[in-house]
Amino acid sequence: MNVTATCVDKDIKGDAVFKVVNRGAKWPRTGVLKLYYADDRTLIGQRRLRLADHQRVSFVVKNKIMAGRPVAVWIDPEWYNRDFAFDAALRCQ
């Protein structure tokens, strides 16, 4: 799995764009993509997903949601225990 994060300038204020790429085989079960405020690890939202082999997904976090704070993503797979560590984090100003 590869997770990237970039800031996109729109009307002077930047939005965050996260892209997730499954670099391996189809996931055997669903995983939970969790979005956090990176500075205090507060959960903003989450979504269940199951990626096919080499499938890509992306999503945008609006500047209004970020409110000047750093945001981060962690993918939590259901089929094995994975230590908590952000897969990608950034702050868009």
C-alpha cells in the first residue's frame, strides 16, 4: 500500500488531497480509512473500504475542515493487527 498527501491551491486556501494505492493483491476483507487531526490525534471521520489489486482511491479534505491544523490518514486493516502510525500527514496553509 502506498499513501500520499499533497496540498492543492484553490482560491488561495489549500485543500489536502490523499491518494491510496493498493500495491498488492485484493484485500481479503475491508479496512477502515481513518482521518485525524495530526496534532492531537482527534478522529475527524472514517470510511470502510476494500481495495482490489492495484486499485487507487483519492479523497479531498477541504481547508474549512482542516482549519489550519495538520491532518493525517491511517489505514486500519481488519485482517491483521497493525501498529498505529499515520500513513500520511500534512498541513495546508
